[in-house]
Amino acid sequence: MTRPISLFTGQWADLPLEEVASLASGWGYDGLELACWGDHLDVSRWDDAEYVAGRQELMARHGLKIVAISNHLTGQAVCDDPIDRRHQEILSPAVWGDGDPEGVRQRAAEAIKDTARMAAKLGVETVVGFTGSSIWKVLAMFPPVPADMIEDGYADFANRWNPIMDVFDAEGVRFALEVHPSEIAYDYWSAKRVMEIMADRPNFGLNWDPSHMVWQDIDPVGFLWDFADRIYHVHAKDTKRRLNGRNGRLGSHLAWADPRRGWDFISTGHGDVPWEDAFRMLNAIGYSGPVSVEWEDAGMDRLVGAPEALAFVRKSMFDAPDAAFDAAFSSK
């Protein structure tokens, strides 16, 4: 059950895809998780056969597979409230349009549908991304938040994402929501609620990124066990807690890599994620999909860190025992 190791191109979108593919291939990656921004993948061209073939040819020329495609930035705008200048900075001009909030949400939803169509054209089974959330803004629960306001937030998510998932179902493509701050599912219990809402949508699952759990003191390995049948993609990203009595978990509006933050993303294998236990659990739940390195360490040059992360994952990841071993062990 050897899993491919890929590089998520979201943090490399300032470079042309040709250059990123060349780097990743030279380092020894098996494939790429293509971001839908920069010049890496334009999902609005899903019905352009020449464009689709060109993306496939580029990857094949570098000996790489497209293991997943990711549209986090556009997905964020589907449910977010408020929609503001932060979104304008991350969305394409076509999705932003005139900036009218509901218009942005509707155009973002259509673009995510196109992402499913592009995945099908490329022969990719999983789209990774965000959903946004209309209730993240009330996280502090003060002023006191009426229970029906929270319920309305989950209902808004269901109303906006069920029509999107109809297209994913029709195309035979899965969506993997990255459990992440600012999403409708950002921790254990919010993920539990979302999966209850989407229980009858087998193509809606989760992207497991342990870095977003560790700094919240959520057990990322137990999360794998509890959501075993809906883990559709894996990000290898580490985090380091820097709690010293002054630094807080919420980050204090400080920039990434500021030493006053209570946590930061860090090179895979240098942080607090229990990687050996995680890989053992991935074996236990039968996860056979890609492990995708997501490089976000602001304290290390990515040209140094990306090959280092690949070496760490390749060294640390191991296959489950084969059937012969299981049979011999169980007979004792």
C-alpha cells in the first residue's frame, strides 16, 4: 500500500507550473496537488480539451501525477460572511466581479462546481478545499450567541454545499474539506457536526492536516480513527507550539514567524505532530491515498525545506504488514 508523496503547489503559485514541476520532479516527488490559482490550473477551462491535454502533457513530461486538485481560495468565499477586501485579494477577478457579497458567493459556488468538472476531465478523484463559514465570526461567543444563530450557520452551509455536491456526485469526484480555522469545520466537534449534516453525501469527506489540530490541543491521531471512512486526502504539515506564558494560541494578530506567536508552522518533522503514530494510524484505517507536503514554514527557505520534507516523509512512512504476516501473527 505504498502511498504517493506529492507537493501541494499552493505556496508555489508565484512560480509557473512548469518550473514547480521541474523542481518537484528533480527532488523526487511522485506528483503534485495542483492549486487552482497562479498559472497552475484554470478550472474555468474544464471544457477546453486542448488546455486539459496541455496540463496532462506538462505533468507527464516531468514524470509526475496529478494526485489531487485544490481550490481552497475560491471555496472560502462560498459561505463566508462578511465578504470583504480579504477575499478580493485571494479571488480571481471573475469570481470577485463587482464585489457584491452574495454575487461573490454564488460565483464562487459555480467555480467550485467547475473544479469538479475539471477533476473529472483530468482523471483526478479528489478535490481538496475550504468551505468558508458564516459563523466563524462568532467564535468568541461574546456578545452571547443565540443557539439558533449557530444552527442557521450550519443550515447555510448545507444549503450552499448540497447543490455543489450534486455536481461532484454527477462527475464521480470527491470533495475533501480541510479542517481548518475559519471553516465550518475547524476542530473535532465542528467536524463531527458537519459530517452528520453530510452523512448521506459519501463524496463529501475530509482532508487531514494535523498541523491545524495540534496547536488547538486536538489529538490528530484519534481524529483519524474517528473519521476513518471519510479521510480522503492527507497533508503533511507540522506545527510548533511556543507557549511561554505570554504567547497565545490565537496568534495575537502577529505575522507568521513572529516569535511572539503562540504557535507557528514549521518544517515537517521538526514540530509537535506525532508522525510515527500518525502513519501507523493511516495504515490501520487503510488509507492508501497520497500524502501531500504543504510547505508553510516562514522560517526556512522553501527550496531547502521542500526536499527535506520529502526525505522525512519517505523515511517515516511505512506500509502496513502484508496478509502473510497478519496470518502468521494471528495464528500464534
